[in-house]
Amino acid sequence: MGTRVLQCFLLLFLLLQLRGASAGSLHSPGLSECFQVNGADYRGHQNHTGPRGAGRPCLFWDQTQQHSYSSASDPHGRWGLGAHNFCRNPDGDVQPWCYVDETEEGIYWRYCDIPTCHMPGYLGCFVDSGAPPALSGPSGTSTKLTVQVCLRFCRMKGYQLAGVEAGYACFCGSESDLARGRLAPATDCDQICFGHPGQLCGGDGRLGIYEVSVGSCQGNWTAPQGVIYSPDFPDEYGPDRNCSWALGPPGAALELTFRLFELADPRDRLELRDAVSGNLLGAFDGARPPPPGPLRLRAAALLLTFRSDARGHAQGFALTYRGLQDAAEDPAPSKGSAQTTAASPDGANVSCSPRPGAPQAAMGARVFSTVTAVSMLLLLLLSLLRLLRRRCGRWGQILRRVPDASVPRGRNRAKKEFPGS
């Protein structure tokens, strides 16, 4: 009886995995140097207004004292200014920029077109000629439009993608729309959102397209790697938020790296728990931020919970994750950060690279763990095969009835006002 219950439990787990396989990001985060929508966190080395040396050369920040922003106005390096001429965004503008030699027209600064500075979840700037529409789902307009307002609208409608256009328009669509879409230059999406002066909402006949998972309050993340944002991101999170995300990429352990962490006060709290045992692995808040560098957690599945109080609102957080095949696997190097051991409130099981001086013991434990894991996997597979063939045919019927994850395409293109706009 115990074996039968275990086998059925395993099949239920597989069923849930099939249902949740499409949750989370549609695309790998890839190489990104920015995790804020306006690139305020860009610390890269592009020093021309265009990529790969194109455009105009930037002036050095320690030679721009005649302007509002220079290395002298950023003595602690909060904005990333210094004795260099790399593009930055010290004033919270819509994208990184730099000072240039003044032209005859009196122009003395320019935006920087940085291909690697687009937050994960932003899929690019696309042409919207209207025939056929770039995104074929429902649409709306709002004089208070922000990126998250559009994402929330399309998420509620059940679509995978959201597109912002001309500063005030929002369109919804599915991945099939994206497959036939036509990319436009990134600089074509240059219209400021009507509801937020620090965000861009597409351009004239240009859609800035996002995945609706950005800033969602819940989700099941099973991709090998990805990004999780705080609720309402890239807008600030609101008060009384209670959100959770299940994280279960392939592997025996997890690596997390916080790319952005800004909570309002100690009452706004993010908890990391082992999804199987429920043990608390780490807790961070406005007074206790996570340490810099990657965190490795000896847990194959993780539950992240975020709560804000009645007054809480701030930028929030952005974290990248990846599954590790072995808990002793060296974490991927993070630019500009060192590997750090996290201090947890209750002896959390968080660590970085193995301590030097015990390589043989670590190797022996690794071999033993690998052999044990392979043996257990083979036994489970044999049990599942026997069960599928003889005793639980009804689960096969349920699996065959799992609905298609694709979303029906909308036909009504008529624009309408968002409630409260």
C-alpha cells in the first residue's frame, strides 16, 4: 500500500510539472547588463552613443563639471560616475546617456543605444503597421499608462505578451504573434509613458513588447535559469502585497544572484524556504539586504515569499537564478562581485565555494552522492513504468486531457480606455 501511494504521488508530481512547464519566462535571460527598465543600474563600458563604437564619443564624467552631473557630484559612486566616459543614467531618465561635444544646435548630451542594456523580459522594439497588427489580442489606451499597467491588463486577459505603443496604448498577444513580428531599431521605441516619466512605452508605429510574467505576484518557474522580479516591477511594489513564487529548475541545488534589492523598511520582507521541508533558508528586508555575489542553496526546489506592510512601496528586487547539478558546483562568476557566504537568521543552509583543505573528502562525498542519486532515479523510473503499464491507467487519461497552453488569439482590435484612466 505504501509503495502504491508513493507511486501515485510521483505521478501527481509529474502532472503538475506538465501543467506548470510553460510558467515563467518564455526566453532565457541571456546576457544582460541591466535589470531596471530605464537602465539606471547599467555599469558597462560602452563609451559611444551607438553600439560597437558607432555614434558620438562620450565625454569623461570627471571633465563635465560645467554640467549638472559629473564625478564630483557623485563622490560615493552611487550613480556609477567617475574618471571614465561610459554611458550612465544618474538622473533616472528613460535610458542611459552621456555628455557629448556641443553641436551647433546646442545639443550637449545624447541617449546611448546599448544592445545589452535591456531588462530580461523585454523582448524588443517591433514594427506595428496595423495590417496585420503586431499583437492580435485585445487593446486599450490610458493617459496613466506605465509598463506594468499594460502587463497587468494582458495578464488578466490570459495572454503571454504585452506591447506598449506611442506612450499611451497597450496591446496583448501570444508567442505566435512574436514569431511573425518584425524587429525595429531599439531607438525607435522612444516615447515616454504617459503614466511614468522614467519609462519608455514604444514609439510611433512601434511596439515595445514584454513578457507578462515580469512583475507578476506568483508563478511556477521550471526553466533551467531565469529572472524573478518583485510584484508590479518595473513600477514600485505597493502596500499589503503578499506574493509567492515556486522555483524548481533541473538540478540538485540552486544559485541566486540579487541584481537589484531596494525595500522600503524592515517590515517589507523576502523569505527563501526549502519547498520540500519548509525550512527557512534566508530572509532579507529593508534593513538586512542580501550579501553581494551569488548565493548557493542546497535545495532542489525553493519557495520565495514576499510581503509588504500597509505603507510599503519601493523599487523592489530583481534576482537571477540557475539550477546546479551538484551542490558543490562552483557558481558562475558574477561581474564585479565576489563570492560571499550569506548570514542567515537561523543557520540557513547557504554557502559559496567549498572550503580549501578537504578536496578528497569533497570528491568522495560527491561520488557517493552521485551513485546514490543514480540508483534512486533508476528505482523510481522502474516503479513508474510498472505503474503506468498496470495499475494507474486513469492517470494517462488525465494527462491526455491537459489543456493546450496556447492562448486563443483575440479579434477585437477596438481601443478602449482602461478603468480609472
